[in-house]
Amino acid sequence: MTAMLKGLFTALTLTVSVTGVLAAKPNVILVMADDQGWGQTGYQNHPALKTPHLDAMAANGLRFDRFYAGGPVCSPTRATVLTGRTHDRTGVFDHGYALRLQEKTLGQAMKNAGYATGHFGKWHLNGLRGPGAPIFKKDTHHPGVFGFDEWLSVTNFFDRNPIMSRNGKIEEHDGDSSEIIVDEALKFIQSKTAAQQPFFTVIWYGTPHDPWVADDADKKAFTLLSEKAQEHYGELVAMDRSIGTLRQGLRKLGIAKNTLVWFCSDNGGLPRFDPPTTGGLRGFKGSMYEGGLRVPAVIEWPAGIPASRITRYPAGAVDMFPTLAEVAGLKKNTMLKPQDGQSLVKLFSKEIGQRKKPLTFRSRGRLAVIDNDHKMIAQPDGNKTQYELYNLKHDQAEQTNLVEKEPKLAKRLRRKLNALDTSVTASVEGHDYPEKKVATQPPRIFWWESEAYRPYFSEWIKRPEYESRLKRFLGQQGKKN
């Protein structure tokens, strides 16, 4: 065989091999931290925190250094992940709002495509606020309604020794919350692997959201920090360890190669911590500045991302549904229009130049657009609107407002902001749905205001995560009566 024929044969064999691997439906796992800042990883050289397992994942996959949450707080980003849409479109205007039943979700799409679907951990899309409580089977907006066959979930953030709900049945668990849900997710994954069924698994941590309660062993590295920082960073140590457990579990099952694991955080880091949480970015959780929106993110998928890389391509939670739709071969009609994200599949193998579709945000009356290196923010200021323009390539800390110096660029981005506002307002009013109106939504309330939870008060008031809030609520009720 000539050298040329040998080369062609080798290339053909490699092509057939790679095509064969990708032809099999990849398993998909979405992992999301709760309040982890952009700077809170080992690979970003955090001065106190080590994250060896997340670092290993990053070293074996595609690490994003400019990845953005769906919004500056938690529920909005979760809505964006599940819909591919800027969160205000979905009715999730802030934390604790319910996701509209009229939305088309990633969970439903994956289920309809033959995937086994499971949700583990924080939900926060059913209209209930307050520390995480079990979700009842009669809840009109539980994970199962949005496409998850199996779920072990709580309404909101949760900590050590949590009380959770398995498909509506209340269970008590012992240990660190991150490790609990990863262990439970692995049981789900193992059963689906044995059944030779592809799976879509969502693992949404309650870490490092307050209240901060870490194991003593996990706090040892932080004795020089404040007491709350010791607990906070101790929780992140346990979360990172659970990522290691997840990766090891996939290897043991022999499915790591064709399992796509996508890690990110739901919003920027928290204020009033030393060392700071946002790696030098401006602002924190709740802010439209980079510190509130930019988050750590990594995709590991050996079959689809064979060479590790760090990218500064601007991407975000809004891109997750369109990307996974392409990866899993979902039909285009599984996504409700308008879609605000784009598929990132081409980025898996190489850099793809400038982003064509800007990243857009609307939250609490504020607007922001990120168009590659430039970012414009519009914020209410009394009866006026304050505009800020930054070049993130040269000024990622957003210190120099270029609105006056770059009038043409500012005018162009203001047009994009206005178009975004008009489009999202139409969505808010229900124009995206066949009915052209919004169906009745549950109210945004604290779970203890719901009659469904009242029978559990006498028992749950003994739990530290509920005690003070329940006592306060019952005291207020007593004064009214």
C-alpha cells in the first residue's frame, strides 16, 4: 500500500470512528453552583480556595473565561437555561417567580427525544421563596411538569442535612448537600446506563448560598479567614469534591467519553468576603456589571471536545438549550421563539471569531447588551436613563465609561437595547404563545404562606434553617388574630 493510500485509509478510519462516537446520543449533565463568583476557582488563582476537581475538568475540556449567567440572580438564570430565552420573557422576572407553563423547556425536549430525565437539588421555579423546602406532588410547577421523569428537589437553597422531595415524597438526608445530590444523581445515571438509555441529568447545588455551614474538615484550610468565610469556602471545598465524585463515577461506569458535563454558576459572587469572590470584576450578585453576570463555566466531553482549550469567546446560559439541541439532534420546534442564544457546537473544535448574536439581559428594569468586546448598560436614574459603555477587552473591571468618547458605538448599542426592550415586552405580554396571552400564574410568595405547608409547621419549626422564619411568621399571624 502506497504512503498516500495509507494516509487516506487512516484519515477515513479516523473520520468513521469519530462520526460513530458522535452518532450515539451523548449523555448530558448540567451542573450549576449557587452564588459561586467568577474568581472562586483554583484555575483563576484564587488566593485561598483550591478546586482541584473543577480544575481537572477544565484541563480536560473547554474552559470559558467569558461566560455569562442568564441574569444577575438565581431563578432567572435557571429559567434561561431551560428555555434559551432572556428570563423576563418567561415570566421569571426575579428570584422566586414561577416559570410559565406555556414555555417550551429543555427537559421536555430531551424527554421527547428519548432521554431519561432527572433533576437533583435546587429548583426555584415554582413561585415559592424562602429557604428550600420539599416540593409537593400537587405543586403545579414541580420539575416533573417541565419534563423531568425523576426528581429529588427543594424549592430553593439548601444546606447540610436537608429535607427534600423525591417525586413529591418527603425525605430527610444526612450530610453535605452537594455530596448528597451527586450521589443521588449517580444512582439515577447508573440505572439508566444499565438500561442502555441516554440520560439528561440536572444537578443544581445549594452551595455556596447562605446560610453557610461546612464540615470541620473542609474549613481547615481557611483558619486565617473570618468565621463566615471559613464556612463559605468550606462549602465550596465539598462541592468541588462532589464534582470529583461525579467524574469518577462516570469513568467507573465507562461512559465518561460520551457524556457532556457542563458546569457553571447561576450568578455572580457575593459581596463582603475577603478574599473577594469576583476575581477583580466590578459588582456582585444582583448587579448588571461583570461581577454580577460573569461566572465560571467548563464543558467536558471527550468525544466532542477532544483537545482542551481556554476560550474568551463571549457565551452564556442562554446558549445552553440551542447548543444541546444541536448536540442531541433535537427538532427546531422544541424551542420557543424568539430564542436569545445560539449553538456553541462549532466552538468545541476551534475558535470561531466574533459572536454574531449579542448577549442580552433585562432585569429589574435594567438592560445590558454584550456585543463581543463592548458592553452597554442602561439603568434607571430617577426620571432618566443612565447609559454606560465599556470595552471589556481593555477594561474588564468596567472603570472607564466610553459613552461620550464613542458616540457612534453608543448610538448603535442603544438601538440594540431599545430593540431588546420592545421584543421582551411583547414576550412578557404573551405574544410568543399560541394563545397570545399569559395563562394564570401562581403568586410569588414564601412557602409558609401556602396552606399546603401548614401541617408541617410543628415539626419543621425545630429545624435550624426554618426556625427563625417560621417563628416570625407565626408571631405575626398571632398578632393579626
